[in-house]
Amino acid sequence: MTKHAINAFLALSVTFANELATICERVGADAKEVERGLKTESRIGPKAYLGPGAAFAGGTLARDIAFLSSLASQHHLTQPLIAAVRPSNEAHKKWAQRRLVDRLGELKGKTIAVWGLTYKPGTDTLRRSAAVELCVDLIAAGAKVKAWDPAVKEAPGLAVELASDAVAAVKGASALVIATEWPQFRELDLAAVLSTMDRPLVLDADRFLSKQIKNAEYYAVGIPSHD
């Protein structure tokens, strides 16, 4: 129970931070500044899972939330707080698509570049990948998706155009989504790469490339719109 409780609390913290971040985006606050303020509170602390960013994936945190929800159900208990974590997290997975629609309007006919397809860097596994889910959603919305991942040479069943390199993926694209945080991305000449885009619009949920990207329309979770 202690292990389940720890992971459920971490999942709850991630979800709370991301819900707060979506409010920050609308009212003009930077969620990272709010995070810093939260962590000055001694009852919360500097290591709290309160960083705005991508939704948590379907691993340990999701499993333990599901386990506790199932356990409560078996004992005929109503646990609305724990039960709400997964739906909120699932809704947050749509952050990139919502932001793209905000900035580009209808996605039908638009070319969207996606860097990263694996569920995490350092693997070639696509199972449980939020990046793959995003690609599926974008294609369903009528967008053309050009993807590049240093570990992926083929993606059976996924109707994306696999680019040969980072530049080929973004050339002529209306937006770029940083979906998996491969360290190789930080080694690129990003100014030169982004100059080949139809529109230099970058979505980077966890601010992975925030220090490298200049002269672009840049968004991360919890950063307000420019207008």
C-alpha cells in the first residue's frame, strides 16, 4: 500500500501541476514561476512533483492509480479524487493538439513535424508512447505528419512520413512538436533548422529546448499565448 500511495501521490502532483499550468496559459502567468513559489512553501518542498510539462505515461504511476481505483471499487468505496487523476492526465495528453489548433486553426492540410516517437529517449520502443498517440490524433484531424526519431527506422501501422533527419522533418512544416527528449536535439543548429520551416512555431511541453531556441514562436506547458 505504501508503494501504491507514493506513486498515486506523485501522479496526483503531476496532474495538479498541469491543470494549474493550463490556467496559467490563459491568464498570462508562467507556470514555472508558480512552481517556484509553491516549492518555497516548507510543507511542499523543493523536490515536489509540481513541474508543468507533459502528461505522465502509462507506466508505474498510471498502474498504481488504476490499482487503487480498482481496490476502492471492490470495497464499494467512492474515491472521486483518485478516480479523477487518470481522466485529467488523459485530457492533458491533448495539450499539443489544442495548442496547435489555437495557433494554426484547422489542422487539415497542415504539415506538422514531430521530433521523437519512442516513449522515452534511449529506447526504440513505441509501445505506450505519447508521441505516437499525438501522431494518430494529428492524422485523424487531417494533418500531414513528418516525424524524425534517431532510433526509429520504421513505424508499422503509423501513417506518418519518416524523415531521414531533423532538417527533412521540419522543412516546409507549419509547426514542430518536441515529443521525445532525445539529447541529440540539443546538438543541432536549431536556428538553421527552424529557418527551413513554413512557420517557426515550436511546441516543447517540458521546455527541453528552451535555452537553444531563439527567434521562434515557442510554447511549453504553462507559457501564455502571445496574444
